[in-house]
Amino acid sequence: MTSTSTDFKETLKQQADIVRIVGDYVKLKKAGAQNFSGLCPFHAEKTASFSVHATRQFFHCFGCGESGDVFTFIQKVENITFPEAVRLIAQKLGVPLPKLSFSSPAEARDAQVRTALLDVHVRATQFFQDCLRRPEGANAREYLKGRGLDDETIARFRIGFAPDSGFVLRDALRRDFDEELLRASGLFSWKESSQLSALSSQEKPVLRSAQDDNSGEGVTESRELRAESSAAIYSKFRNRVMFPICNDQGKVIAFTGRTLSTDEKAGPKYLNSPETAIYSKSRVLFNLDNAKEAIRKLDYSILVEGQMDCISVYAAGFHNVIASSGTAFTEPQAKLLGRFSKNVVVNFDPDTAGARATERTLGLLVEEEFNVKIITLDPGFDPDLYLRRKGKDAYGSAIKHSQKYFDYLIDRARVQFPPRNAESKIKAVNHLLPHIQRVPNRIVRDGLALEIAQKLGIDSKVLRQELKNVVTNRSATAVKTGAETQITGAERVLIRALASATEIQASSTRSSARDGTDEELDPARQAQYALQSEYLYEGLASQSLIEALLEAGSEAPDVMALPKNEEDRRLLASVLMHEEEDLTPETVEGAVRALRRIYLRRRQEEVQRAFQRPGISMEEKRELLQENLRLKRALMDPGLAEAAGQAS
Ligand SMILES: [Zn+2]
């Protein structure tokens, strides 16, 4: 860690009031002694489940589980990296930046590599564009013309051509970039050293094995190879039309290459860059850089499957179009898209070969609370073909007549299971249920249940009620809220006490001035001692959270970073958001007594159960009776009885 940047981050965090910073993005209302709440910017909601803790300086959404400090918030809401978030917050506060805001030399080096990789891609893009204009690019130009793309579109999407030779690009880039970087760029392949001698005599590498080799994971082993021969690396993309893939800032970070060879050895029809330090395919949406403004303005996006479809739709004047690049949508992609609009018109046919990927994509969009509509084109038409045959007006009208996703599903279920009798109605309902249970909002689900009942002509009261029950009680929601409702007041007090360890450390001067800090009165230590020595939290709903807090002791600077899973983070946030009264040694002591009581009662139940086990020996019975008596006496202890009213 470079101390300057860490210090700067800490100073900045102290100066930045999270309530004010978040307030720029979310309308916050005071909701308690130290917390504020508002509508979550990370998921769609109508009632506020997004909370900000003013003194502890963290946010937590009880709806979607997003959580973190002021830096995390800015990173997520702006979709930027950590150093960028630091810079942005510094700007908001008018604090001058230190020269480097990387938290470690490794991070600085990574950033350097990423910048250099972006440069490699700028140069490669130019190279491919040049090649497209040269005589050797004739076939590629022909192909693009055949797809109906004009010069303007080709220029806008920076489409190019990768020549057949595997060495031209390498030689062009080698002057400015070292080979290790080229290997890390995802643009090149290479042979293992045993194959080098065979390769050096050949002008061109063998095409067949070039497509499926090691260029992704080989990066780390590259050092020895580099020393032996630089002839080993060659272009991964050969004789292909090159479509750049950009991040949402418009920087080229990868390519898709469409082969022009008819030869079966040419490899896959479409070849994509592997994942690199700048390209993670699950986080990129094709054309989002061009489309984002239009998506924001029109408040909906058009989602198509392939890049070619996307380019055609864009060229026809529908600028709010993006593509998922053939694979199923991922959660980061949905979140990324959701930043611009939560309305999406999906234009791929759920009945095609990729039906399962399509269904996953649609399911994910529903889970992320998008309003999904479906465009149905005439059978056999993809958007590209449809536009070329029928024109943009027809496509515009298809968008206008797109159908709500659930209407579309109900229609399909009715075709598949014609609702002639009760039995086929139930079949249709069961077919629809998994789709509907993805909807996070209960009220929306209730509405859907009603709609299904109407559209499938279900008059039976019993069946209607059944449908409503199944739809309303999503098992996932029941699990999610579990720990929170199960924990006792005593556990809440002790969790607060344990969490206060970090608070006390951070403001030690203040607390010692207040009451002379007698070590005996530190509620964190008091709770730690009692919980650890008696293991009272065993088997409680809060066990894993308490363990995580105990493990950290008073070392942790950020208490919200301690929970080991979502559930526990949610629980901790909920406890901390509701800390109203002060923690005193008496409340902590009362909570410990309440846990002892819970522990004794549970032990008593165990003893009684053991007593009734068949085949139990007389001696065991005697021991159990004795323990039962001990437990009874312990429970009658006046010290324990008094605690019951206080904290459980
Ligand atoms: Zn949320």
C-alpha cells in the first residue's frame, strides 16, 4: 500500500458526507435517529428500501442487497472504477487530487497495462480499417455491401478487415508495444515451444489449430516463450470482417471477427476476443456507447441478438438498439442497461435454436424488474432480414405493436394447452408459474395471477385461490427475510455491541473525554467476553454474523465489510439502521442473560427429547433427569428471570 493514496482515501471519506453525496442521486428522507431512506437507484421500486446511515457512513438496500460506503456507491451508480470514484468525489468536494490515486503499486501497474491495451486496440482498429480499404479487402467490402451496410455505417461502427496473413498486424504493432502486452491483448495466438521449430520454416501457421489454442490462459507462461522466438505469435483473426466491441465509453476493448473463408478449416463463423484485462464479455453490451443517449431519451431500449442485427437496426434509424452478442444476458449486463432505462423491447424469437439462452435472458430481465415487451416478426425473419425486405416503417410498426412479455407468455400457453377443461387450464397455469415467480414485486405478481385467471377463463374459486397462493408465496422471498424476523432483541443488542468495537476505535478521543473510558464499560468487550466464554450464540439465527464480528475483534475499520454473506450483511444493516437507544452496560448484560435463558431452554428441550428416545438405558435416563433438574434450577435464578422482560 502506498500510504499517501490510502491516507488520501481516508481523508476524503471523512470529509465526504455520504448523505449529501448520495443525495445528489437519491431523494433522501430522514427515517430515524441516524438514518435516511429513499428509492433505491440500483433496482426499480415504489417504496423506499434504500437506507443510508449518517454516522456509520454506509448505505444498504433491503430490496436488492446493494451495500457499501461512499466510494462503493459512486462506483456503482456511475459504473466507474475505484480510482475514478475517488477522483469524482474529490471533485465534488473541491479537494485537490494527489498525483496518483492508486491504492498499491500493483493497482498502478494494472492500470498502466489497461491503458496500454486500449492503445493496442486503437491501433488494431485503425489497422483493420486500413486493410478494408486496400485491394486485399475487396471480399470484405463485397460482404458488407451484401449485408446492406453503407460507408457511413461502416465508418460509425469502425468495421475493418483482418488480412489472411498472421504476421502483418504483429509487425505493425511490434514497433510500439512489447510482446508480452501483445500476448495479453487477446489478438494473438502462439504455439508452445515444442512446436516452434516446425513453425519457423513455414510462412503461415497452421490454420486448423489456431482457433482453439491457448492465447487466453497462456499469458502467464509467456515469458519463457518470448525469450525463445518472437516468430511464435501470430494473428488470431485472419481473413475476417472485424467488428469492434466497445465499452460504454466508446473505447474499443475487443473484436468479433466474421470469417470470409468457406474452407471448413477456417474455424468458427464468428470468433470473439478472449477475456482480457479490459474485456469481460459478461459486462459489455454491444453498441451501448452509441445507443445510451437515445435509450435515455426514448426511455426504452431495443434488444437484439446479434451484432449484425444491431448494426442494421441502428443504421435504419433506431438508435436505441443494443445486442447481447448471442449468449444469455448476465446480471451485470442487465444492471448496466437498467441505468439508462428499465423498459426494453426484445427482438429475438424465443422459439429459435437458442431458446434456452433466450428464456434465461428474459427471466433475468424480469428479475431485474424491467418492463419487457416482445416483438414478433413474421416467421423466419430476423431484424436484419426484416429491415431489408420490408423497410424501416414496417419495423417501426412492429415495435409499436410489441406485446407485454406476460401477455405473450399467456398467449403461448393458450396455444400449447387449449383451455378447454380444468385439467388443461391447470397445465397452462403450471407452465406459466416459473415465469411469474421470477417477478420480485408481490403486487405485480398478484396482478398477474388475476390476469392469468381471466385470460385462461378460470372461474373456479378454489383454483383461483390456489393460483394466488402459489404466486404470492415465492419460496425465495420467505428464505430471504428469514434471519431478520427470527432474531431476538437480545441478539440485536449484542450485535450492536460487537459492531461498536470499530466505532469506539474510530472515535476513541471522543468517548474517553465523555466518561473517562473505564475499560469495564466498553460494551463491545463486554459482549465479546460473554459470548466467547459461554458460546451462547450457538444455533441462533445470528450465529454466523456474530462469529464474523467476534473474529474481527476491534481490528476492522469497516464493520459492514465483515459479514460473510448477503443474508448476514442485510441483517447487520437492519440492526444498525435501527439503533435508537444508547447501549449501556445494563442493556448488554441484560441481553447476555436473555441469551443464557434461551440457551438453557433449548438445552432443556433437547434433554426432554433425548429422554423419549426408544431404547434409552436406565443410567442415561438418570443422567438426563439430573441435568433437567440443573437446568430448571438455573432457569429459576432470579438474575435470569429479570432479564427476560428486558431484552428478549
Ligand atoms: Zn436496491
